Amino acid sequence: MSIRYKKDILEALKTAGFSTYKIRKEKLMGEATLQKIRNGELVSWENIDTICRLLGCQPGDLVEYVEDLSKE
């Protein structure tokens, strides 16, 4: 995939005071979403919105486009 995370999302959330336990307990995101983030898979825009709200950042701070030259 040509879009990837710029940073370790879960580590950034943990630094901001949001452990995975707290995220699940407060129903901010589900376990399936957390697992996708752990695996480097992209999540929905709704989840990106939640992450941006929790971290006080913009979507461009989280993801980037990297051209995949192998597909040409």
C-alpha cells in the first residue's frame, strides 16, 4: 500500500495518556481497530478523526503517501 503511518500511533497515544486498556474501556476504539493499527494496516477516517482528536493533531501528521515504484 502506498499510504503508511508516519509514527507509532499506539506509542503516541500512550504518551498522551491513552493506554490501549483506557481506549477500550472508554470505547474510543475497538480491539479490531487497535489490532489493525498494531499491524500497520489503515483504519477508517472515523478512527483517524478519533486519533487526531486524542492527540491534537492533523491527519497529515499521522499518515503519508509513499510512491510504490514496483507497481509501474
